[in-house]
Amino acid sequence: MAKTSEHTFGMPVELEPGVLRVTLPLPSGPRHVHTYLVRDDDGWMLVDTGLGLPETPWQEIAARLDAPVVRIFITHMHPDHVGGAEEASRVLGAPVLQGRLDYAQCERVWGSGDWPERIADWFLRNGVPAGVTEDLIHSGHVFADFVRFAWNPTLVDPGDEIAGWQVLATPGHADGHLCLYRDGVLVAGDHVLTPITPAIGLYPESRPDPLGDYVGALGDVAALAPRIAFPGHRDPIVDVPGRAADIVAHHDERLDRTEAALGAEPRHGFDVSHVLFGRELEPIQRRFAVAETLSHLERLVVLGRAGRSDDGLTVTYTGA
């Protein structure tokens, strides 16, 4: 399969005994996503399944293993992690395990026909002009045709144990994001990444303070002090507490910049996103920029550093 300077796509690579990485291509963003195979007594557990591109070689991957894949675990419902779950489960003959909250949100987004309309209303409420909203909705739903999540998976909860792995609640990047932890190893999904930082955005029907959730979960994971984290993108992380501290500092700086953009005049999240991320962004990038800006605005409200007004039609923010 295709090769980049960083990864060979579709071939299991041993990172350490009992941990294999399978990197799959993405058409945008970081251009790749990592899935992992972790060994237990009765076979392998696949963690995440990629976007669900039709050329994903699950049969070839399985043929290179010394034991069957006996279960599939989903860290979160974003398309590049859950999109291939149905096909992977069918080809590998393995059941899918997914967090209870995460699966509920997966159904609401990928399993419903009205998600574009619901998120369009939400963008409009946050000051995005109607014409721009249409572009943002189209760009955000471009992966929908690839997403084939597994209906009615085995539901898991934080605190559960799966083949010796502890299930950790790590909300922020997604409300129901879960990590796996065992013997100093963290299979991290998109909870902690390097050198990029996970997107922490506010979306409709989500928890009200995703950035607060995220910083709290980072602290919980840092306190475990894993010896290594295997993330969904880029390189393994050997200093998880140090990387967590860097990410918190990044968000503290962005909170300061967001606060500085506010004054007595009410501003929509869309307007503030231009201050933080600039005016020249492609629609998919603007979509993330608006969501990230809103998560920081809402965090400032919680901290008493900003005010929020909702007249039933639009939401605006002011300085405290």
C-alpha cells in the first residue's frame, strides 16, 4: 500500500511486545489515523477502525496476526475512528465495544437524517451568516458517506475492565471519549497528541463546558503518569504529564486571547473566531475554528471572565 515519509499504510508494525500499530490514510487533516492491536490471552483487540475507506485491507491485516481479532474497541465517535467499525466487525468476525454516551452521540450524528439541519441552526445561533453556514455544513458532512459505525455495539462505561485494560473517561475532544490503560500503557485515541493538539470544540447537544472537561481529564491521565501513550495521530508520547502540561498552557494562552477579544459590545462566536484564527480559512477549518472558539468562550463564562447572552435566536458574549 501507499507509503509516506512517516508511515506505511495498512501494515501492522510492532511498537512493543503486545502492541501493534496499523496506520490508515485520511483524505484531509493529518492525512493518517492510527489504529492499534493489543494482545490479550484469547487474541487481539483492535482499537479504532479508521474512516471506513473501501480499500482498508482488514483481511490482509488479520492474516499477519498470530491470533484472531476477538473484539473491537472504539475510543470515540469521530469519523476517522468509528467510520470503519461495521466493516471491520464483519470481516474480522469480532464484536464492537463502544462507550454508552459515545454511542448515543454517534447515533444522533451519523445515524440520523437531520443532523445537518440541527447543526446549521446552531451555527446560525452563533453568528455564522447563512451563506457561510451552508459551506460549513457541506464541508463537515463530506465524510458521512464513508461512516459505517456498528449499530447496537456492546456498551461499556468508564471504570469497566476489558481484557485487563481499564476504561478511562477522557471527555473533551468528544464528550464520550474513552482511553484504555494497562501496565503503564495508555491507548490514547485523540485525548493527548503531539506536536499537534486535539481539537476541543463546543457542538449542539454536547456537554456545556468541553474545555473544562478536557483539562480535568488531562489532569487525571497525567496523575497516572503512563510510561507511554499511543495516540490516534503522529508519534507515541513518552512524557505524558509533560505533554499534558504543555497542552494546558496552550489553552490558557488561548483563553487569554479570547478574553482580550471581548468588550462591552456583544460579539458572536463566529466574529471572535476571526480574531483567534484569522479570516482566511477553508470551510472545514472555519467549522473547527468556530467550535474551538465557542468552547473557550464558554470556559471563560464558567470562570467568570466573560458574560453570555441568549435571546432565543442568537448567542453573544461580552467581557466580564
